[in-house]
Amino acid sequence: MTSGTPNPRPGEHDEKDRQLDRFRAAPESDALTTDQGVRVDDTDNALRAGERGPTLLEDFHNREKITHFDHERIPERVVHARGSGAYGYFEPYESLAEYTCADFLQEPGRRTPVFVRFSTVQGPRGSADTVRDVRGFATKFYTRQGNYDLVGNNFPVFFIQDAIKFPDFVHAVKMEPDSEMPTGASAHNTFWDFCSLQPESTHMLMWLMSDRAIPRSFRMMQGFGVHTFRFVDAEGRGTFVKFHWKPRLGVNSLVWDEAQIAAGRDPDFNRRDLWEAIESGDFPEYELGVQLVAEKDEDAFDFDLLDATKIIPEEQVPVRPIGRMVLDRNPQNFFAETEQVAFHTANVVPGIDFTNDPLLQGRNFSYLDTQLIRLGGPNFAQLPVNRPIADVNTNHRDGYGQQVIQSGDSYFPNSLSGGCPAHAGAADTTGVFRHYQERVAGEKVRVRSESFKDHYSQATLFWNSMSDWEKAHVVEAFRFELGKVGSTEVRERMVGNLAHVHGDLSAAVAAGLGLPAPQPASGIRTHASPALSQENLGGHGIRTRKVAVLAADGTDVEDVETVRGRLTEEGALVEVLAADEGSVHGADSEVLKVDRALPTMASVLYDALLVPGGKQAVQTLMDDPAAVRFVEESYRHGKPIAVEGDGAQMLAAARLPAEVLNGGSAAEQGVIIGDGAEGIADTFVGAMEHHRFMHRPGLLNPGAID
Ligand code: HDE
């Protein structure tokens, strides 16, 4: 090529490139440009000296493109790195003016926009969703009086009582420092070493070992503010408050074996579930409730309200529903929104204030501090997802990433700018944040209050409140986790701690670890709080539950349609699975569309299973190990199974216990065997409302419960 000849157009050289040209040439409006707005005609070939020559530094587009790419990542969150977000709104049911002057809680039905981020705690950004872990449940309310962040979890308590221990706790639970293993799991030496030496963790461990730590869906878990906060009314009067989110769909969990398989089959299990529900218009909904305690009753409990390892049992102070939140929009860009959202416990609005909970006080320092490193400077509140809808008028200036062209002076007091921005006047109380005037007095001491020292009573309360299968799952989880701990000393110490919770628990865990049962502590209480058991936290209906239908040529298509009709009427999502995608033919040549190829899916991705009749089809399925495994796992994970006609043969092929197959109690165990789709459809819906059947023969480890 002689100098001065224009470069070849992309695609000039070969036919394939010419075919792709239609994806490359853009109308002016969506043309590719540099960061400076200059149009680019080729982003496939760097500028070089000669076709086979060296790449030229002069190619500003190439350098800009690669430089920007090199800087795309920011540090992930030190905890809660893996998360999923959604937008929506909150609306109160009633005015709460009696307790708080918070503007967004004054008017029934007035909507406040929100952004929510759900997360796991231990694992890095790319870790699996269904690990055993606490889930973050953080909500940013964009109120007219500024942003309010309720940065909660799906458990109502925490591992430690004082924030100064947070780095210790996180170092212990994160991957081990030498091997960086295990990812997304607490089942390792350092975590249990720490907890065994830290009895204040015991209550939280009960939650962590329960099925609450493996939620079926972000849409099916509770959220808690954890700390006791303070509502403040227009006259400056305070009321203690604990916040609760309750999911409309009920609280439902996975079982451990299922969660582990799902981590491989779909590491995005919870993220996908949230995303798809919102995309399909099944908007997740949660009710916000409060437990209110008058200041005069601060000392009325047998625990300290400032201790974040304690709950206020709902039977003692009922949860009062005050509003609902609906999540109705997925983010447009994961990084810009879900990754860059910056929550902060100290983002409060007039009417909501802190207490002296030492965990909360430390958090109020940490969240602002962590954003500085994560988001690269002090201007992160200007990012779209963090920007308040309330007017912002500060004297802050400059800094990395400043987005605003500010004008005027930036000091106070000033006369040259007419005193602006000015303080709210003394008489102007509406919409002004005034710190609650709590009287404090004390020595400067480094001590833990005596009132924080009972570490076991509420762990016992939790244990006593569980149903038999929930207890069995707690025991199995302790056995699993401690079974991964190499040090016998740590195992023994931990089992020793559990002997203060309940003798049944410590004995069952010890047995699984091959240790002698420790002597149960004396004075273990028998109190219980039914509100803690998932048995009592069911939702209504089966909306968005996923049902798999196993099909092959010869499937009874009419029966499938009948059951599908009934299930979709109730809002369930039905998918037909067969060996290959496309369609299968019924016995009378009807056509049934196949939604998914069986080898791409797994039982753990569904809530319930239907095996329709059809002699030839059932024979094909019985010869397919993937189909047989599907049935076997569905049974083992407690999922409702409906079989119609010949489909019943699949139960025997999956080696379900004879007592279920022949004992006549199958329906009670959520295994619905019937002739004719009409007959089974209603029972199937009822079984799905029950979610899981944990009392099936062979499911509960007999050693794990008495
Ligand atoms: Fe957090 N926590 N935390 N935490 N936390 C963070 O802030 C911290 C605690 C919670 O989706 C960090 O922006 C301290 C309790 C959630 O972006 C960090 C203590 C509860 C999220 C931090 C706690 C939480 C975080 C890391 C005292 C439940 C994710 C990244 C022991 C009530 C928010 C970030 C999101 C995130 C500090 C304890 C919930 C380092 C010092 C208790 C949901 O600032």
C-alpha cells in the first residue's frame, strides 16, 4: 500500500468478513466512538506498519480501549462480595407519626423508591449462591428527606457483640490464609476454632446450621435489621424498634444435599431465580414489620436490647406490620448498580436513630470507610444508584471522580455567598436530622457489659422451637461442618459449648463425630418461640414454584395438559423435560413441546415433579439413568412427586422405599399416585403448598433426632 492510500475497510479481504459487515456498519446515532466522541471505523484491527508489521503507539483507539479494560475491576466487598440487586418501591399501610417523624412512614400508600441487594457473606464475587451462609438483605430507601439504608441479614442475630471483633470473625470465616480454601463455606478449621472460643457466637451458629442458611430463594427468606434501633417522633420522643421483613411467599429453604448439588448445577441459583421472577412479572414482595418497645421498658427483658446476639421473641413483643415492599425492576447494568451500590448503616433520616449497640456503633464507622477504597474516593454518593432523590447541597469539594461542576464558596460561615448553604434554623424542625438526645454518663472502660454475658439461653430457645426435622438438619449440619475440622481439640470444645444449649444436640453431634457425649450443662431452659420454626412460616399458594414433567415419545399428552392447566392456574411454572429438545409425540401422535433437554437440567432446579403415564414413554424413562436419578433425588429432597398411570413404575425404578410404594401413606408423604390427571391435580397443588416432606421414610437420619 502506498502512503496516503486509505486503510482497507473492515471486511475488504474475505467473503466471511463481508457477510459480517452488516453487524459492523452502524447508523450514525449508534456509531462506535472513542471516549472523546470521535467515530471509529475499525475496532477489530490495531493500526500497524504494514499488514504483518508492528502495532503503532499512535493508535489512540487501541490504547484507550485496552487501558480502559485494564481498569475495569474494582475491589470486591471485603464481605458480602457476591450479591444480586433489584429496584422497587415501599409503601406504608398506615401513618406511623405516633412513633416516628420519618417522612416515608407518614402517609399510607405513598411510594418510596428502593434498591435492594441480597448477598452471601463469605464467598468472593464469583462463588456459588447456595452455600451455607447468612444472606445479606440490604435496602436503600430513596426518601424525600434523604437516603435511608436498612442494612440487614436474613438472620435476626449476629456472631459477635462488639464490632471490634469483626475483623477477627471475618478472618476466621473467610478462606484459610495459606490455601485460600474453602470457597463460600464455613466448614473449616479457622472458623470453628474461633467460634469454639467465642461462646457469644452460639446463638448465631444455631441459625447458621439450620436450613435458614440455605434459602430456596431470596424471595422466600426473612430479613432483619438485627440491632435495636430508635424511632423518634416529631417532639423528639424515642421508641426502641426492631425491623423485620417477611416474604409474601413464605419462608422456604433447600435441603443440604440439594444445595450442594445446585451449587454445581447452577451456581447462580438464587440470582437467576430473582432475575427471572422479576422479568416474568412475578414481583417479589415483603412485608415490613416492627417490634416496638417503649423506652421505659428497656430493662424489662432477660437480655439486653443492645446485644445483637439476642432476639425479642415475637410472642413477647408481636411484630406489627407497617408496610410492604415490591421489587419490580431488574438493574440495567450489574456493575453500575448492584456492584457500585454503597450501603451505610449511618444513612438515616429524621425519625430513625441509633442505639448504643456496640456492633451498630462500629458499623457506623465501617461502611463509609470501606466505600472509600472500594469505590475509589469520597464522591461515590454521586453514582446514579447511590444518588438521593432529595436535594444535595454540601460544602464538600473535589476528590476523585467528582461529577458535579460546583460553583460558589465552600466554607461555613460565609458572607460572600450570602451564607449559603445555611443551617436549618432552630425553629425549623421538619425534615432536619437532629440526633436523639440520649443522656449518657460513664467511665471510659474496655469491658463487656454484664448484661451481655448469657450466651446460651437464646441458642436453647432456638433449638427448643424447631420441629423434629429442623432439629435433625441442625445436627447434620454441625456434624458436616465439624467433620471438616482437623483439630480434635476444636471439635471437642465446640461440642462442649453445645452441651450448654441442649443435651440432645450435643450428644447427637458428638455421636456423629465419634466423640463421647458431654455432660449437659445444668439449668437448661425449656422455653420456646413457635415463630422461629419454618413450619409456621409458610406462604400462601404455589406461585412461581417450578415443576418438571418428565416426558418421552408415548407420554400421555392430554394428562400433561390437564395437570399443567391446573398448576399454571395457580401461578406455578411448568417445564417439560425429555432426552432431547424439540417435541415428543403422544400415544395418539399428539405433539408435546419439550422445554428443556433433560441432560441440561437437574431435579435440584425444580420444586416438584410430575411423571405422566404412557407405557412406551415410561419404559424409555426407566432406561434413562438421568430420569431415574431425577425421581430419586426429588424423593430424597422431600419434593412433591405426582405420578400418573404407568408413571408409577418410575417410583420403583428410583428405588423408593417399599413402605411408600405399598403402604398406602404415599399421599401423606407428598407422593401422589393416581390414575387420571383430574384425580391428581388438586392433591398435587396441595402438596406443593406444603413445600417439602421431610418425614419420608429414609430421609431423617435416625441418630440425629430422638
Ligand atoms: Fe456488614 N459490612 N458489618 N453486617 N454488611 C459490609 O460494607 C461490618 C453486620 C451487611 O449489599 C461492608 O459496603 C461491620 C451485621 C450487609 O452492599 C463492611 C460489622 C449485619 C452488607 C461491613 C458488620 C451486616 C454488609 C463490606 C460489625 C446485619 C452488604 C462492604 C460487626 C445486620 C451490603 C460494604 C451490600 C457489608 C462491616 C456486621 C449486614 C466492611 C464492621 C450485624 C447486608 O463495611
